[in-house]
Amino acid sequence: MLNPHLQEVLDIASKRAFEAYREQGEKIAGLPRPFQVVATIYAAQGVIDNGALQYFYEANWPEEQPYSYFVDVYRTIGASNVADCIEKTAAMFPFPDPHLHREKRNQFLGELESEHEFFKYAAEPAGDDLVWEKLAEYVSVHMDEFRDRTGGGIENFEADSASHRARKAAPTDSRQRPRSVAFACTLGFAVVGSLAFRAAAPSLLPVLRDAGIDWSRNRWAMTVSVACVLIGAVVGALIDRSRK
């Protein structure tokens, strides 16, 4: 877990990076390099933490950057393990320019056996706290560029930091608390369901095929994810009602 100061710096830097991204018409190529790095890590690692590199490859990324771009960004902050995992798994696609062909990627991933080495490397980057530590260190080194973003120099950044601290220290409105519980339940069920399916798939899918349900691994994964999200939302709603 990040120490509070680094987390604060990272929160504010990411806010400014995404503000700049929207101002650029959601074109990441037009951003200063530090802003590109922060926006890319936030987007990519958020997906990876939720579903490992399989989710990362199932997504179509804005501007369809080659996977070497993500490798370079992770190496820029010093997260070499994640960079290596992306580099190795991207090289496993048996066709050129896999970043441009979502259907081919999903077909290839859906046909892989659970013992395939892809899944060994795909799981490693998920939940890697070191990524966020490295990103916070990177932002700290490039702090002046994020300060300059406001046009107000250091004082403006410090003012945002003080405001952010005040918001975090303020008492939580009891009416807002159930929302966080519902969200936590939804996310928790989705993650647990995804992990459980991944563990059970090798033995479960052949049984289902024998029963005449010949769905692809991806179709089952999506169905399980949606079902778990719905169950989590219902559980969260019930908890909400019990707390009112």
C-alpha cells in the first residue's frame, strides 16, 4: 500500500493527466510524456488488476497503440516485470499486429488450454502493488511538469494537495456509505467469480460440452462475469436496505 503522501500525489497527477487527455480530444499521443505515462498506466493496470492480461487483450485500446507502446510505458516507470509479461504474451499471438485484430485475439485466447504458458505470464501482473509505487515515484520525479499544467506553479499544486487532504479528512456522509458497500460487493463478486471460473474451467468445460452446451471459453467467462456482477449488485442493494 502506498504511503498517504505518495497516494495523494498520484491522485492529483492522474486527475490532471485525464483532464489534459479530455482537452486533447481524447488523443493520448498529443500529451506530454509524463501525462501519457500516468493515463496509460491508470487505464491499463486497472483492467489488468481486474482480469489479468486476458482482459487487457480482450479490450480495444483507444488509438490502437501497438503492445510495444505499453511495454515501453511500463519500463519507463521501472515496472519491468509487467513490461516483460506483456512483451512475452503479445509475441504469442500467431498473426501480425495483434493490437489491430480484436476478434482474432479473442478467438486465439478462447482456444488456449489452461496449461498454456500464456496464463502463467498473464496472471503475474494482476494486483501488483509495485506498479503503483513505481508510478508514484515517477510522478514525484516529474512533479514540475504536473505543477506547470495549472499555470500556477508550485503553489497551485500545493493548494490542490491541501484541498484533497481536506476532502479525505471530512466526515463521511452516512447516506453515501451504502454506495461504497454496493460497489465493493459488485466488484468483489465479479473478481471472485472470474477467478473461480478460471480455476474450474479446465474440468468444467468438457462436462458442459458433453451435455451439449458447446460454448467458447470467452463466452462462458463473459456470462459468469455478468452473473456475478448482478449477484453482487443484488447483495449490495440488500445490505444498503438493511443499513437505512
